[in-house]
Amino acid sequence: MTSRSIAFAFSFCASLLWTGVAQAQTPYPVVRGKYYKFEKIADGVYYASPEFNGTAFPFGSNPFFGANLVVIVNPDDVVLVDSPTTPRAAHAILADIKRLTSKPVRTVVNTHWHYDHTDANSVFGPEVQIIAHDYVRQAIEKFDILNNEPFRSSTRNAPQAMIDRFTRQVAAEKDPSRKAALEKNLADTKVAAKEFAGDIKAIKPTPPNVTYSEKLVLHRGGREIQLLFLGRGHTGGDTVVFLPKERIVATGDLMESRLAYMGSAFFDEWIATLGALNRLDWAVTLPGHGVPFTSKGLVTAYQSYLRDVMAQVAKLRAQGVSADDAAKRVDLRSHAKDFPDIEAVGAEVRGIRRLYAWMDETGRK
Ligand SMILES: [Zn+2]
């Protein structure tokens, strides 16, 4: 692998992009837990991002914990949107949620089947409803998710990639105080990586115990929580969680504030599904990775990005270029103003391999 393709492989976890620089100021009030930062988006609605050494990852989430989650505190209970990557991470967020409320988590929504949104499902007892689209249950039962992508590359290798990066940074740093800070990061990362190796062994993929196909509405006191399947896209069964009164939508990885992993995608349907997302009356989106955003223009920009990937890759494929070579040659830098994680020519190889497979499946050219 080239260093660029490694960077793409881990941009799914954003681990290589983390430089220890504090994230931009959030406009929302913040409650800090031990492991998670909670941004209060509306009354009882919190956006939870795992932190590392008290600092968020600028374009994504902490590889040791997984996705950013949404905590919805209702009159009698808590609805949690997504479960993190490992049982230990789930215990961490459950402990941190106690800083917000003493009410129990009685409902978990998995926005899609990927490990960083489902792998802590086993922590929740039978009294907790774990709800997802029908496809998520089938995927967890059939896909052997711990031996396949995206888990295989993104999770198993991410901690060592962080260690390698910090080791290089320590060696290159001349300023003594910055060097000391980087050395602390490196030491902490090594400890976390060791713990994480044990955490991975504790994962027991657990499917949702309630599934739906198009729409499911939860009523909690005066709050309406809509679970909507708007069409295939990032995966075959992405749920968006829409709070119509608060005008908040949680999108999982169907729409992030950065580039999403494309390795399970249905490309043209994704563009259409993003159109349906923008037809909802939302004022703020809470994505599975990245940061909250308020602009429907970002969704439109992501549709343009997907169209461009599809067009460029179709051309390369027609010339007989392999998927892996196409991933090195596709040039998406014109989208960097909307998605600053695009730093060079090329695209994440698993996404381009999937695009080739999808073209084979659908007969697209
Ligand atoms: Zn994710």
C-alpha cells in the first residue's frame, strides 16, 4: 500500500488525520463525560463524540470507540442512536450518559450494519429494544462482519497506524514542549491499543431485535422520533432518525460532514436517497462521523462528489484500468472545498472496488 492509500484506508476512522489540534469551537453547549463530549443540540438531544486525550478527531471518530452517537433523553427513558465499536465503549457511554440523566437506555437504533454502529449491541439486555432496518438483521446474521470489510482493515489496523504516526511525529519534532506532548500521545495510544486488542475479542455481533422496512415512529412523551428508510445508499438499509418538531435528523453514515466509506454502497440510489434526505424539513444534521452541520448545500455537494466518482471511474473502467489503479488515478480535488479530507489525487480503494462490483451487478457503464 502507498502511504496515500493507507491514509485513505484509515480516514474511515480518521486516525491518521488526527494531529492533536483542538477542533473548531462548537456553537452548542457542551457537557463532558470521561470519554465522550456531549453537544446539546436541543432540549434532551445530545450529539456524543468520543474523545482521545480530551481532543476530538477533526474529521471523524476515535477508532477505539467508533461512531458519533445521538442521545435522546425523554420523559421516562433514553433512546440511543447507534452503539459503538466494542462492549467497553458501550459501558463508557452508558456511564457518561449518567452525567446527563438517570433515566435508562431502553431503545437503541442501529443506523446501519457496520461494526462502528452495531458491535456493542450485545451489551444491552433483552429489555432493551434494538431497532434497525430489516437489512441490518440480515447483514449481521450473514455477512461474517468481523472477518470482512470494513472491520478488517479499519479497526484491526487503525491503532498500529496511530502508533506509527505518533512515532514519526515524535522523531520529527524539535520543540521540547511539543515533543513531550507528542510523546505522551504516543504512550497513551500504546496503552489504548493494547486494551483495544482485548476489546475486539469481546465483540459478539448481535442483530437488532426489532426491525422495520419503511417507517417506524416512536412516541416518547411529547416527542416524536421517526425512523425512516429513504432508500438504499451508503448500505442496503440505512435509517435516518428524524425529530420533526426539533427539525433534527441523525443520518448515520448515509450523510457525514466528511467523505463516507463507500465499500457497501449502492451508488445511484445513494444520490436519490440524499435527495429524499434534503426534502425532509431539517435544520441540523447529526452525522455518524464528523460534526453537526446545518447546510443542505453540503448534501448537494456530496451528491456531486458521488456523481463525479461514478463518471470518472466509469471512464477508467472502460479503458481497462483495474479498480485498484482507478482508486489511485481518480481526481476528486475539486470537491476539497466541501470535503477538506480530500488532500490528494486518489480515492479510498475499497469504495472503488465496490463501485466496480456494483457496475458489474447493475450492468452500468
Ligand atoms: Zn461509521
